[in-house]
Amino acid sequence: MSEKIYTLLLRLYPARFRACYGEESLQLFRDRLRDEAGFYARLRLWLDLLTDTVIALPRSHRMGQPATGVATSPGLADGLPSFEVLDRAPLRPAAIVAAWLLSLAGAGAFFILLSYAGIRPGSPLATSQERTQSQSPSRSSSATSPSAAPSASPTSAPALTRAASTASASVANTPPNTLPQNLPAAPPASVQSPPTPPVDPAEWHRVVLGAAQNLRDHYFDRSLAQQAAAALLAQEKLGADNAAPPGDLAMLLTGQIRKATDDRHLVVVYSATPLPSVAAAPSSTIPAAYRQAMLRQNCTIEKLATLPHHIGYLKINSFPDPSICRQQIDTALISLNSADAIVFDLRNNSGGYPDMVANVAARLFDRPVPWYNPRATTSDPSWTASPVPGSGLASKPVYILTSSITLSGAEQFTYNLKMLKRATVIGEATGGSAHIGIFHRIDAHYGIGIPETRVINPYSDYDWEGVGVEPDVKVKSADALATAENLAEQRLQPNRTPR
């Protein structure tokens, strides 16, 4: 394909130029195409070609313009050679237009590649906090913020906050005492960090051995654990990437483990500051600051309203602890019983307690349905506690608004209702943070998150970890509410009766 594109590029040059240099230029391109493998090498090759085209194309056509006649030296005898321009064809307008279009396309592609260089925020190696910071830098992480809700019940299995190069742990999305508490926050995107030296070979070997041993000891699938451990050790012996900086080592090992197991919930974490030697034991005690914040913020219910066309609207920014907020959430849901359609606005919802997620979802069904909880501590199938007495929502159309900072428990709610075809998801792909796995410390700066229980997903072999939940209707998050209102009105109009 690349050779065909270059052949078309050569057709922009005059026929005389192609006759003299076409084959040689094509062979040079083939040699570079063969020797310069990889994304950045290929990008450099095409940039060089486009630069040469912009510079050389006008020059070649100027030199190839038809002469006014035959120029001969007046002192030469008859019969001796004379100079004449053979290529008399003028430059075609189509060639000029094609050259300009190709140049503009190349420049546009170049700037697009610059904008998206590096780790894509929707990729499995990007941290959920990095995506959150890039999308909502003004959000507060204090206890008074709606996002201060923990993301799992303290009685559930300890959850690992996804991390990659800097292993940022978001306290706002982490259950109490389930993770090391001194993981550093990711630096702002505008801060330029100095180059990081590569990992010491001894530490590299220690981290690989530690990750391999933890996989053998804790991963629920012992056969896959052995394969992944062997793959890590084999890749280390190859030594091709042994000059990577610390954060890249964590991403590299994560990629190797996931390739061997096809499990995107496995992750190797790097922390620039030392990890605690022993993780704190889980506690069933709810922090007083969290309880006070929930009561002060009305359990993160930001808005409860009836929109035009009798559409119920609930904007909730977390799924709080049921022991504190069940009554407030249930009251809000009951107030929506008289609406004709329901909109759940989760665009700023950073997650919460799986029990509260299941409690809200149970009111949307008239019978028990399969329910996927990636943080379950057993492999037994989960079901909703439906129907719920007093709920009038089971027959109402449901719309869920999402953004790239919709995370964790909010993604669980969205994922299940989408897979059950119970709701229409509108907005942007969610952050991709399933947060499952128990954290195991490898050394002072590295750890590994390992799922120790095989959780049954009744819908698919994969969930939203690393990829997010794709919306049914993809629009900018700012336009999601208006889009949901339009869709709800269109759906309700044929069946609407005068009130």
C-alpha cells in the first residue's frame, strides 16, 4: 500500500523527471521502507517524502518548462550536438491541485498524530486518574467533593486502583484501608518532568521474579499463572527492553502478563514514593469524615427534577454506602415513579459501593436478572433483588448519561443495564476502571494487582476494564442531556395520552 501511494506521488513530477529518476527514487523508497520499521520511523519517512515533494516539485516543473526554441552554440560547426528541451508539455492544472491537496492532507495528518502521540487516554495502560485530571482539572478531591465516595464496600475484597507509569491511587475512588495510602498523585499535565533514568538491572530482575511468584501464588487460574510467569522470565532473558524507566517497566510487565492471560484486570503498579511494607487490614468501620460528607451533600444527589415532557431526571455523583444513604436514594427513586421516562446523569459519577449500585438497578426490573459485579468475592452468579415493592420504574424507558470520567461503580451500573438492553447509554465512552484485584507488594516501589476469584460475567468474556463502556448514542458529554430529552420525547410521543 505504501509503495502504491509513493508511485502516485511520483506521477506529480514531469515525465522527463520520472524517466530519469523514477525507478531510482522508487528503489530508494523501498529500501527505506524495509529498513525503517516501527511507527516513528515510518512517520519520519513520510515526513521526509512530503518535505521533499513540497520543495522539489515546483523546481522540477520550472526546469521542465518548454524552451522557446533550440539553443546552439554559434561557434560550432554544422552537425555537432546542440541543446534542446525535449519535454514541452506544460504543467497540468490537475497536477497542481493534486499536489496542494496532498500537502494539506499530509500537514493535517502530521498535526493529528502530534495531538494523539503517546498513551491514548482510552487505552488499557492509561490511569483512570490521569483521564479524570485531563478531563476535569478543577474537580476537588477533598471530603466535601461529590467524588469523595469510596468505590467499594469495606467488607468486600480489597480493590486495586488501576495505575501505570505513576501508579496514582485515587483516594476518592478507593475503599478505606484497601490500598497503600501514600501513593503519589499524578503530576499535572503541564509540569515537565526531567528524564527518568532506566531501572537498575538488579531491580528489574527482582521485580520480574516478584511479579512471577505472586502470579503463581495468588492468581485464580493456576495454569495461566504458570504461563504468565514463564512469559515474564523469558522476556527478561531476551533483554530487548531492559533500558526502560521505572514507569515503563510497570507498563511493559502489565502488557506481557495480559498477553499471556488475556486478563485485563491484572496490572503491575509503580509508585515513585515507597510503598508501605504491609498493607492495612480491611476495616468495617466507616470513616466519620465520609459519613459527614455524605449527609452534608445529600448523599451526592446533585439534582432531582422533572424535565419537560414529564421526564424524570436524577444526577447523582457517586453510589454511596447503603448503610448511610439507602433511605435518601430510595426516596429519590420513589419520587420518579410518576415520570414517563428516567434519565440517570452519571457524567460526574466516580463510582461507589456495589451494594448501592445493585439497589438502584433492582428497581428497574420486574423480575430478578443476572447482575455482574467484578468485585464479588465468590464465583456464584449474582442476581438483582427485583421486583422492589413500591417501585414504579420497571416499565419506564431509561437513559444513562456518561462521560470519560464516569468510573468504577457508575460503569458497572451502565455496563449491566446496557448488556441487559434495559437502558440507552448517551454521551462519551466511560473511563474504563473496573478496579478489581487484590494488591500485593513486590518491593518498595512496585506492586501487582491480581484477581484471586474467578467472577462470572453472564454477558461477555470482557467487561469495561481499560476500554470503558461505549455509548449507544455517542455525543459530547455536554450535549448528552439534550440528546436524551429528544430521544425520550420521540419514544414517548406515539403512546402519550393527555394528562
